[in-house]
Amino acid sequence: MTAYAIGIDLGGTNLRAALFRDPLELLARPGADSAIEPVRHHRELTGDDRGPEIIADRLARLVFDIASDVDDTVPVGIGFAGMLRGHEGVVAQSPHLHWRDVALGDLMRARLGPRFPVGIYNDVNAITYGEHVVGAGRGARDLLAVFVGTGVGGGIVAGGELITGSDHCAAEIGHMKVVLGDDARLCACGLRGCVEAYAGGSFLERRVRDELAAGASSRAVDLGGGPDHVRLSHVDVAAAGGDAYALALYAEVAPLLGATLANAVTLLNPQRLILGGGVLSRTPVLREQVVAAFEAYCNPPALASVEVTTAALGDDAGIVGSALLAARP
């Protein structure tokens, strides 16, 4: 029986890891009103040196350190910001790590050996699974989770099982096309018109700063202390005060994200829609408008059966979900 599991969240900004005890007890009773607390926790900056071999070395040292006093076999789950190819841990693309076609699973297995069996997961799939077992998705066998942060990511649980697709590419909701044509915004995936290119935090914040620096007028400039320092939270405060620029921006962005959510819920008919991520948590006005657009566009029978809620696990969601996925029998 697996007494411990390690969860790692490898992001574009932060690297988090934690050792958890008795993960199988939680997996045996999903939906139970219980929490999961780490035995040991670590966080550091991802840093600028992001070569696959260097990152793999750092991750291996971290695993050995965090499990230094554990003699058992310890499964290790690694969630990362990017797209997988297949089920052996090949990173097809990770814009934030600047990786393409990296066999991360092989790199980690070579370093960790059989005592630390490794699973590689998309970060939002890991987050979704954590929310399903011990977070906002407890008790729901069918759910859709959408996180709007640096990018836009999604995860699906159907019939109590995480859906990853035939080639581990399911639920890439951020790359659903919402604008067509050669003038559509370019996404980090290399294609144009993805909802992430319009509503993802890095794209949206860059657009706002560029437009304000070019002379657009908004109270957000004063709130941020200059165009180059404006954050989306400043734009949201400006929108709450009736700022014309902020409201016009939201009038464009909210329907695109709302329609994306509506299409996904219409297709999947989940019991619960979980919304999270740094952008939506810091922009209550935008979130309200996105939900309103979602409700306006969603198929009425699917809308009637879905509960919209907020993600519950915060920054630890990735490490919790990765550990639970790795510990599954």
C-alpha cells in the first residue's frame, strides 16, 4: 500500500513540491469531507535556466530531499504548464518553459529509479483532479474546471474519471478558436484566434499596457502608477468605477470567454463548472461579466443542471492533484 506520494507543480514562475501521507485513503472515498495536508512542503522560483536536463536534475534532487526519511516506494506526480503527447510523459509543447518534444518522463525515470515511479501530467488536469477529490468538485462525478491565469486551461472529470483523451490532449479549452481570420491574435501555441490569446492573463495584460502606453485613457494608469505597471486588478477597479476604457475592454473579452464556457458546458453537460486562476480571482467585475455571458449563451437544459462555483485549493491545487494522480492504483 502506498503510504506516501509526492506532488510537484512545475510552472513558468514557481516550482512547488510536497510530500503527502496516506493519499490512497482519500482516493478510496472521493467526495468525503476531508482535507489533505503536506508532511513537507517546498517552493522556489523556476528561474531563467530552464533546459530540460537542468530542470530534471533539480526535480530529482528535490524528490530525494523531500523524501529523505521515507524508505517506502513513493510515487511522484509532476504537473507542468504545457501540452503532452502520448502517455509516457513527452512534453509536446510548453511555451512558458520554452520546451518542445521533451521526454520529461524518461529524464525523470533515469534519475529517480524504480523507488520513485513517475507520472507526468498537464498542470490543469492535475489541478482539476485535486479539486475533484478534495476541493470544489467534491461530490460531483461530472465536472468542468476552467482556470484563467497566465493562460487559459481546462480539465474534465466524467463519471468520476479524469478525461485526458486518446493522446493526452483533452480539455485544452484555452486553444478553442473564438476569432477567425488572418487578423486574429497570435497565441503562444502558434495558431491564431485562441481564447487564451484574448483572455489569458499574459496576453491581456500586455495588450492593456501597450494600449495605455499608446495613449488610451483610463483610471487604471493612476491606480498602477504608470502604464508599464498596470495590472488587471487595476483595470478591474477602474471598471467597477465606470471607466470607459476598462468597460470597453471587458465588453470584448467577457463574451469570448463566456461563449467558450457555454460551448463546453453545452457539449459536456457537467454537474459543476469550477472557475479559478489568478485572473478571475483578482477581477470580480470581469468574472461577473464572464458568468453573465456564459449564462446567456449556454444551452438552457445544460445551464439548468450546472452549478457554477469557485476553485477551493488555491496555490496548492497542482501539488495536491499531481500527488493524488501519481498515487492511483
